Amino acid sequence: MTNKLVLENLKTKPVRSLLSILLIAVPVTLILCLVGLSEGLLQDSARRQRGIGADILVRPPGTSALTLSGAPLPEKLVDALGKEPHVTLSAGMVNHPVSGMTYVAGIDLASFNKMSGGFKYLEGGPFRRPDDIIVDEYYARQKNLHAGSTVNLLNRNWHVAGVVEPGKLAHIVLPLTVLQHLTGNSNKVSQVFLKVDKPANIDSVIAELKQKMPDYS
């Protein structure tokens, strides 16, 4: 009976039936696309976080991997967290949007190298000049960049110091102090990465930090 009613409606009121179908199908399709996009972004973010080599990530209250930008944390928190029991390394990072979902990361390269083992350079090398920038292979291919190329970002030209394997941090990396200055966030960071002495101590460190900093994620 139901099938007959549907067929009769399609025959007698084809336009109205089509509009009804579209009103249901379009929102459902958009929701599925957004869910898929969000899951993909979260997986990519998680993969990049793992590539850093940190055991714990401290973020400001009310933020997530997809909403994190700006630098609301005082940089002195990096050293303070580094003195917590069982924490062997701490490093701060600044995130800043460039375009769409592309972000540039500001890091202290020495601290990052200790925690992650450093970048694997496919071309060029680390920062040497104030206008140096590092990009990963994905971004380099997208923008046709090589070591020695010039790229315009944040309303200025940058010298590509190196092209690295993807999978760590962001697609684009600047020295921490440079990005702090450009974004008006001197002595501030977006998030803090922590390395713990033993995997068995990670949970206890997290519990201690949650007790001391209940609003942080």
C-alpha cells in the first residue's frame, strides 16, 4: 500500500515529490560530509601529534585539536610544567591559521628536536635566517616549492629553508619567537607538549595535572 501511494504521488505531483526528496537528501548528505571531514581532520591532527613524540598535550580551557588557534597560555607555563615529577621535556608551540584549515606552527627547534628526534629533511635544512620557513612535502608539492624558493605568507615573503617529510606538527613551520612577534603573542603559546620518563607514569602525571589545572584539556 505504501509503495503504491509513493508511486501515485510521483505521478500526480512529480515536482513536489522531487522537492521533498531533495529537502531530505541534501541535509543528510551535508551532515555525512561534515562528519567525514571532521573525522579526517581529527585523524590527521592525531597523527601529527604522535609524530611530535610527546606523551601529554596541554591545551587551554574550552579548546580542541580543531579549534585551537591563538596563544592564550603564558610561555612561563612551559618551564613550570617541565619541572613536574616524571616530566623530562616540555615544549611550547604557537598555532596560527594561514588559509582555510592550513595552519603555521611556531616552535623552538632545539626543544622540538629533543622531543621528536627532529625533522627528516628531503631538501635544505633548518632555520638559519630570520625569514626562514620550513614546509612539509605535501605543502611543497601543492605550492611547487623547493629549498631556496620564496613563498608569501602572513603578508610577507619567506625563504624556504627546508622541505621535510610530512607527519609532524603543521604543514608550515616558523621559529617560535618569529611567529609570536608577528601575531602579537610575545611570551605566549597555544599549547604545551610534555615528555614523560616512563610510559607507566603517564597516567599519574595526567591525574596530577588535572588536579592542579582542572579547566585545562
